[in-house]
Amino acid sequence: MTDIAPPPAKAFSIYFAGAIRAGRDDASLYADLIRSLGRFGTVLTAHVGDAALLAVEQFMTEAEIFQRDMQWLAAADFVVAEVSTPSLGVGFEIGMAQALGKEICCLYRRQAGRGLSAMILGNQALSVHAYADCRQAEQLMTNFVAAFTKRYER
């Protein structure tokens, strides 16, 4: 049985990163993870879990998307990135978040024939965790938020 941490005293602003143009196969997983993160505050990028995202963003320019996402990234208390699907955008968001001094949790599923980039696995500034199913990913996020909350409250 897993322990579920109570919501923190402060509601956090959370940036969730997941592949968009690199592939939407995990959109429903993203939606589940985003719902779980919602227990801890506002997920600024909740649209990443929306299966209709590409249809909505077609009316925005790339510059508008970039500016919006960079504003959300700057406003976030921390970042959770699902990195199973290789994505230039997610890699860029992780790099920017690190440059901004954000704490970052990267989650990935081990997949036959596909390894995670050494730029993620080898980066000691990131909290990187493999998971087997959504429940395990949710527990890893809960643990990350609990540890972040303890550091935040000091």
C-alpha cells in the first residue's frame, strides 16, 4: 500500500512537460498525471493532457506558444516532465527550467529498444525516475512534491 501525502499548505504552481509535436500517444497518460498533480496546486500546462491540443494550438503562432510557455515556466514553483517520448521541446523546457533554478522531476517508462538520453540520466541536477505504471508514477510525483515541500518550508 502506498502512502498518499496530504496536500501542502501552499498550493504550488506546477509546470508539466510532455511530448506534443513529437507524438501524442501518451496524451491520456499525461492527463492522468496532470489530474494527480492537481492535488498539489495549479498545473499551468494542463492542456498538455488534452487530446485535442494540436487542434487548439493551430490557431496560435509558434512565437505565441513559446512566449506563453516561457511565462508559465518562469512562474512555476517546480517542473514535472514525462520524458518517455523523445521531444526537442521537452528537452528545451528542462534546460530552461534548470537555468531558471527550478527543481525538476523527470519520469520515464523503460522501453525495449529505446533508452533515455544521457543528457537527462547523467544530469545530477534532475530527479529522474523510471516507472512501470501510472500508479507508480503518481507515487513518485507525490514523493517529489513532499520533498520539495519540506525544502520550500525551511
